[in-house]
Amino acid sequence: MLDAGKPIPLERYRTLDAWRGLASLGVVMLHAMQTTVPLRFPDLLRNGFYAVSAWGRLGVPIFFVVSGYCICGSACAMLGRPDGARAFVRARFLRIYPPYLATCLAAAALAVAAKMMVSHGALSTSHLSDGVALFRNPAFVFSTLTITQRSFSQPYLIAVFWTLCYEVMFYAVVLLVMLVTRLVGGRVRGMLLILHSISGASLLAYIFGRHFPFPFDLWPQFGLGVLAYDLVAGRRWRRLSSAVLIPLTIIAFLQLPRPASPATGPENLGIQLAVCLTCAIALKVLHPLDGAMYRSPLFRPIMWIGLFSYSLYLIHPLVMGAFLQLTRSHPPTAQTFIWHYWAQVLLSIAVGYVFYCLVERAQVGRARQSRGALVPPSAPTPANVVVPAFVPADVSPVSS
């Protein structure tokens, strides 16, 4: 039998990068068509390819599940360490903030340059250039630097940053649960019980038509990742947690026909929960095949993209916005848009990989050293809806 007080030293779940790659590629494909097809070529939405791309926003809940799995594993591994809480915070900070701040610096520089070019008539006005005035607001600057825009009701320098606000708050909740567990002398089982209880309470709120405040309104998506880790770890109490949370998720799915909030897309929350539950169960079912899938050439391309999914998430709005500005004088037709579409996707992937090599990769290694590398790091979620940074101000995406 397993000791409830000791973390289980799981080997690295290597094909998690495939899930990240699939989710991030879906979001990038969505954003490549979102600002053009619905507005200028709505008939293209009948094309199966673009119809599938429109569902790319479901990559967001998949990323939350993967994040829940990874952060739960990290917390379990660190709970018994004397410096566990400090190491957890350091690892999360190194994993999230340096690449994020580098992106903010690049966006701010591009915003100032774009504003100057607009004033000289060399560039069309854009959402990013119009945002230069926000830098004069101390609350905006502070919340942007700390990823607390949602908490302070401030706009986002780049629209995709909204998911990071959730991600950081999920980390804060897990850290608080770790501290409480240590304070009362609890073990891993107690910590997981608290995390599962939060998931159960938020699912019950869905079922009875109530909504928890930020960040607990989307906690079930993260919490199903925690459940996936519990199932994969094979702890002896996993049957109880799954026997409670899986039926609650199914009931919530059936009880949620209403639309989601504008921040989370046009699908209702029930569909998002169904995707999250499917992903969590798949993580458990496919875990024994992890080695074979990792060695398979079929999965190598998508795992490669998953390796730098965070960099791709951060940088692709700037890439797509710049591309749209550069091609503004030669807009695509319905027949030629496919080339614009793939140019945005491939350029985003290329720049995302370069950004990963220059900025993110070193931080990944430092974060792994902080937590002992028992589990893979979590890649923050790519965003769901984005206005590319250099999209001309007279072009806005369809509400989603």
C-alpha cells in the first residue's frame, strides 16, 4: 500500500508536450483566421478546415487540465521538503515571469515605435499603438508587471494575457493549500483532499446555477487536471475522489446549456467541462503508453511544438499583428487567404521557437532545478480570444 504522506516519484510524463502542442496549435490556427474570415469571408466558415480551426479555442481548457496535472505533481513533490513552499514559488516565478516580462518589454517597444510611425503616416493606427496612453496609468503598469490585471480591473497589454491571470491565481491557491496542510501537520492526502473539495464545491455551484468569483469560476478545469494526477499516481484513495468528481462533472455538463462568459468563448461551460473531463481521463488511460507514444515519429512534430508552447502563446499575437499590418496594402481574397493563413501560422511557430531558445529555455532549466525535476513544468495556457497587437483599429474580431 502507498504511504499517504509521501509523494510518489512519477517519471516524467513525456507526451504531455503533445497535449500542449495540440492545444497551442489549435489556438494559433484560430487566431490566424479569426480577424479575417468571420468579417470578410464568412462563407469560408462552411469550409471544414476553417470550421475546425474555429474550435481551436478549446485548447484553453486543455491547457488548464495539463497545468493542473503538473502543478499538483510539483506541489506533492515539494510538500515534505523544509523549503518546499519557497521552492514552489521560485519554480513558478522562473517558469512564468521572465518570458512574460520579456514579451511585455517587446510589446511596449513595438507600441511606442508603432505610435511614432502612425504619427508620421507610415503605419495605420492599431490597438497596440493606441495603447501607449495606458503606460501613464500606474495601476495598469503595476498590474501588467505582476499579472494581476483581472484583480485590478485593468486592460491587457496583449489580450491573450487573461489566461495568465487565472494561471497565477491557480498557483496562489495551491500554495495556500500547501501552507495550510503543513501548518496542521497534514500530508499529501490532506492537501489533495482540500484541492478536490474546491473542485467539488465549484462544480456544485455550476450545477445549482451559481458562479464562484475569479479564479474559482474556472477552477474545475484546473481541478480535473489535479484529479488526473491523482489517478495516474495510483493513490489508494483515488477511487473516492474520482467517484465524486467525475459524476459531478457530468451533471454540471448536463446542467450548463447557457453561454459562457465573454472571456471564455462562445461555447458553453458544459462543452468546456466535457473537453476537460475527456482530457483528464485520456491522461490516465494513455499513461501506460507514454513511452511508446514518445518514441513514435507520429507524435514528434506536435511534441516539438509543445516544447515551446508558452513562447508560442506569448509571441504569436505580435507576429500576427505585424503580418496583418505589412500585408494591409495587399489584402487577401477568399481564394488567396489560405496563403495568408498558413504564413501567419508558420511565422508564429518560427518566431515562437526562436523566442524559446533565446528567453524561455534557460528559465525552464532553472525552474526544474528549484523543484528537483520530479515532474515536468507547466506551460501556461494559451489564450482563447485575441486581437493581434498590430491589427488596424478598424478591424476587430467577432465576439467569442
